[in-house]
Amino acid sequence: MEIKVLGPGCPKCKKMEESVRIAVKMLGIDAAITKVDIINDILHYGVMSTPALVIDEKVVHSGRIAGKKEIMKLITPFIDNKNQKI
């Protein structure tokens, strides 16, 4: 699973990235988490308001910080057996 946090580096975007990392750990899954902070790369996703969350190249959230529980709910539909840690 690939998770991207989109945002130019503002405090809200950093908080969102931190919450994503905690949520992934709480779910016990393997995921590559990256921070996308180049404006042209963010615009590629059609996101006009950050922070935003992209899972497996699908924008699932944008415009505000999502809490850990909300992030876990957003990630869950993308989990399959290959993402589970053994």
C-alpha cells in the first residue's frame, strides 16, 4: 500500500503526516508513506486544499487534518492480505 500526504509543509500537513504514521502502526500494516510537498505534484492530484491524503493513487481526503481514527477508517478499505504484517 502506498500512502501520500499532500501539503506544502505547513504545520497542519506535518500533523497529518504524523497522524497517518500512527494510524498505520495502530492498524499493523505495511505501507509506504511519503510526503508530497511540491506544488505541481500536488496539483497533479486535482487537490486545491491541503492537507490531503492519497491511498494507492486515489485522493480520499482533503482540506483539513483528519484524526487517527478517521485515517484508520479511510485506510481500511485498501487493506488486503499482502499489507498485513506477520
